[in-house]
Amino acid sequence: MPNAPAARHALEVLTLLARHTEPLPAGTIARELGLPRSTTYHLLTALTDTGFVTHLPEERRYGLGVAAFELGTAYQRQAPLQRIARPLLGRLVDTTTHNAHLAVLHGRDVLYVIEERAPGRPLLVTDVGVRLPAPLTASGLAMLAALPAAQLRALFPHRDTLVDRDGRGFASVTALRRELTTIRSRGHAVEEGTVSPGLSSVARAVIDHTGHPVAGVALTFPTDAVDADERNRLVAAVTRTAATLTARIGGRP
């Protein structure tokens, strides 16, 4: 927005406040954004008057206001992620001839929000609305690998927070963290027979503008019917789809 510096600066203020868990002093906002203090106070006054920012006079700090919350909930009501992702997953299925799905994190679980089935492929348990433990699924592992370490520790502080599915799953939090390190290095997550015997999945995370994983794109296929070269092709297809979805929601590559 080269011709609208005030609008750009106002959005930068809101983005900065959204990235912090606590309200910020005006001086911190000015310093982090490289703005003059006078400009910062003018922006905060305008944003406070319109309800996007709340001033906490006793603390001399500023936080997000009710209007910002309403804007966020309106975004959720329109289900933009699913709307944008559905045609992309449809093309992914057409290209690979395997089942594709989109899942989001819900606490320690993943919630499946899109399921695109390929003709003639096995039915899956990962239907829309189904929840599964995140560490047992490729899409869940892909998203967990993209979380900050502190959030990961909060989700899985000890062994009792892990789920064992008939002997399939992680035996310890250390084993889970080791696998997540491997996923970060490799670039994609893999699950083999943990959710459904005989079926494997590969997945990539979709990242928003703050660097947070908002979804996981995955392909599921018969393990024995896919050789190494074909699996690499499927990983590349999932990677392209996740990257396209990340770009379309304004996220970070």
C-alpha cells in the first residue's frame, strides 16, 4: 500500500498486537514498528475510537479491541479456509488418484474438515467431523512439527497425554519430539498403518501469516501399491497443494 501509509501502519499495529499474548506499551509498539511516537499515538487513538484497540490506562498498555474480535469471528463464519482449499484438494485427487483430506488442530486432536475421495479407493475413517489424536495422523504430525516448542510442551507435558492405538503410537514424549524433528528436517510427515492397517499417508502443514499451522493437507494410499518413486511424486503433489493454500491465505511459505 505505497499510497496509503496510514492504513499500512494501522494494519501493522493490529498485526503486532495479535502476535503478543499481552497488551503492549505505546513505546514498545513504536520501537518494534520503527514509527515516531507521535505517529504511533495518532494510530492508537484512531484504532481505539473505532474499537479495534483497547486502551488500558492503569497499565499504560494497548491490546486488541472488540472490533478486532468481531472481524476474526466473521472470518471464521465465512469458512474461508475450507472454501479456498476444496478446489485445491479436488485437483490433488485428480492428479494423484488417491484420497485427500484437510484437517485442523483441535487441542491434542485433529478435526477433519474436508474429505475428497478418489473413485475406487478404500473408504477412510477420516471423514468430515471425525476427530483423531494428532500424533497418530500424518496431518497432525505435520502441524505439530510447525508449532513453537513451548506450545508443544503445553500440549504434551508427559506420557499420559499420548494415545496408544492398539500398540500403535508414540511410547514417550521424547519419541514424539524426535519424530517431529525428523519431520522438520524432511519437510513432510508420514504415517504408515497407524490409523488404518494397510494404508499410509503423507502430509504438509498450511502456515498462516504469523507462522502458525492452521491446517494439514494429506494424501492417503495403499501402502503396498505405492513404490518409492510414486511416493515421492505424492509428496511433491501434497507439497505444492499446501504451498498454494498457504499463499492464498496470505501465509508464510
